[in-house]
Amino acid sequence: MASIRVFSGGAPKEVFLKLTPQFEQASGHKVEFVFAVMSALKERLAKSEVADIFVMPTNLLDAYEKDGVVRGKGRAILGLVSINAVVKTGAASPDLSTRETTKQSLLKARSISHATPGATPSGTHMGKLVEQLGIAEAMKSKTIHRPALEGGVELVASGEAEIGFYPKSEVINIDGLALAGPLPADIQLTTIYGAAVASASKAPDAAEAFIRFMTEGQVQPAWRHAGFDKAN
């Protein structure tokens, strides 16, 4: 039996914590997680920290595979995650039905929160979006940059931020929060999350077994419940 270490973005955290005890019991392997924003994971990898599995957007895994950091063998797609707005439970939801109503909802909001541009794909997208909508200057003073993993959820639940914009999987099923809906399709970012075995893993068979378990048919309802859509 082996111990494996997983470097993962925050999006799959809920479902991993739910399903991993089942995998450990069935396989005898032990799993340790490091959940962090992508920029932090990149820094840890640059410092040669050791992991057996990387769970990241597939475009990042593609680059790591090209550089020999992860193996192509055993790679898999976990699901798709879209950006959703969240508000404090009981608060009115913003109108996100169109690009224009989303723009007006942002301008009317007392404050919003999202991850720091450059730190996560969703934060980078939101930073670009307010520029595309021509409201970057108007939003500057009322935008709080805080990843969901680092307190962004609490900002919305406490009411300090009126609206939060985060990957659906990071804010669904959270006490004190209500989903207000996804961004409109023409300004949405859908991230494809995948998993790959690190080339330097000393337990590649156990790592592959973990990925297989997390993509089997019987666990798919858990992924849907956690905010992941099925990849076609």
C-alpha cells in the first residue's frame, strides 16, 4: 500500500474530501491533499515540492505534460466548472440574464469579490471581463480580490461583499451562500479540470488507481452535486 500526495486547485475540494475515504478503504492507499490557488501551486512546483498527482485545468496539464512534469498515461478529465455568482442567503440575486444586465448588476453592487487576477483562472477572467465591459475604473474601489479558498466565501456570507464570482464547485452547498446563477454564455469561462500522474511519482500505480476511482461511473453523482458538469 502507498501514500500519495495530490496537488489540487480548490474546485474539486468538496468532492475529493467526500470520496477519498471510500478510495482509501477500498484500496488501502492513503491520500494527502494540498489545496491552493494555481499561482501558489506553480510556485511550490518550481521549488521542487513533491506530488504524485496534479489536479488542474487541462491547459496547464497539457503544458506540464509537454515539459515532462506529468505523464500522459493515466490522465483523465474530471469535469467542467463554470463561474457562478453567489450572494448571502436571503439576499436578492443580481440579474445575469444578458451581458448588459450583468454589467448593470456589477455597477449597482455595493461591493463584489472574486479571486485575484493571475492567481486563478476565474480571477483572471473576471479581471478581463470588467475591462471588456468598460467598467474597470468604476469597479476598482468596490472590488475585493479574495480567492474562495482564502476567505472569499466568508466575505459574501458575512455581507461584506454583496456578490461573489467564483467557480461553481467552490461555492455550491456552502452554508450562508445562495447561488445567483452563472455568467451569460457569451461572457462565461468554463474550466475543464483534469488529473495527471506526476512523472516523478514514486507510487504511479497508486496514483493511477486514485484517478480511475475518481472518474468511475458510480461516483459521477458526487461530482454533479459538487458543481461539476460532465465533459462531453
